[in-house]
Amino acid sequence: MIKKGDFVNIEYTGKYNGKVFDTTNEEIAKQNGIYSEKTKYGPVTIVVGAGHLIKGIDEALIGKKPGDSFNIKVPPEKAFGKKNPKLLKIIPEKIFKEQKITPMPGMSINVDGIVGNIVSVGGGRVIVDFNHPLAGKELEYDIKINKIVEDKKEKIKALIELYTGIEDAEIDIKDNEVLIKAKEISQNVKDVILKDIKKYIGIEKVKFEQKK
């Protein structure tokens, strides 16, 4: 039975009002017009309870077993949260014009690294919603559990791929010490990986070496 802290390899497809918005399956992505060449498709390995996926999926995995396939409904508070009215911002239209942008409802904009969607334009004002696009919505997920990952190297590889997208890291474990050889990883991300290796795998000593 799956419990909090387990490394679990899963596949999933997320829907809102019957429309697919996220999936690990490349064919489903293509069929539903959401395919992206920048996205890596296929099963993913996550740590249950670590916040790698939304809370509703995390909780649904507990108590299940490898081979299980199931469907869940996820309320907003266990998905992308409720709509926060404070995240609706009014921006003067002239700011857009100064940057030679013509604001239109439905347009996505990036302000200081935060993505928002334009709700309305009028009277020299632009209302932008910085809530997550799926905030306040009940979602539906189809989930398939492939296996519980037990191998320590596979667990470490999964963490590195989750946080960096790097798939070809070399892992060497000796005497409860890990050497990770990978392409350049920022110190902030290294710190997160190190923390998770200690917490979920129980290895205290971790060294990083940049792959040439």
C-alpha cells in the first residue's frame, strides 16, 4: 500500500469540464490540441506528500497499490486554490501603449515574472487576473499507478529530473554517500535536491560534480 514519502511512478490526465488541460500521455495531448514539443511526455516519478503534484492527487495516492487505475474529482482548495479577488489588478492602459502593446481580453501578460490574463479593457484601464487559470475550479483526474520505486539510484534520478529536467545524470552511491554527475545545476536547486535526498532517501552526504 502506498504511503506518504513513497516514490511512485504514475501516469495521469487532468480535465476541466471534460476538456483535457494536462496529461503525461503524448497521444492524448495531440488528440486534445495541447501537445507541446517542449514538454516531456511519459510516466513520472513523484514523492507522495512532497507537493510535487496538487494536494488532491497526493492524498488520493495514499492507500492505493501498484496497478491501480482510478478517477478522482478534486475541489479547488485541493487543486489550484480558490479565486483571490486581491489578485485582480487594475493597470493603466497607457503603460501597455508605452510598450507598444495593444491589450485585449484573453491576452496573457508577464509582469515581474508573474503571468496574468487580461479580463477587460476600457476607460483607459486594463483589468488583469493574476490568479492561476484553474483557480476556483473543480478538476477531474484519471490516474494509473505503475509501481513504487525502491531503488535509491532511481529515486535520486527522479528527483533530479523533477527539479531540473536533466535525464542523463550519473549517480554513484558508496558507503551512504552520493556523487551526482550532471550538467550545470544552480545552487538553489542543488539545495532542494539535497534536502529531499536527506528527507526521503535517508542519505546525508551528497556531492555534485559538473559533467563535461
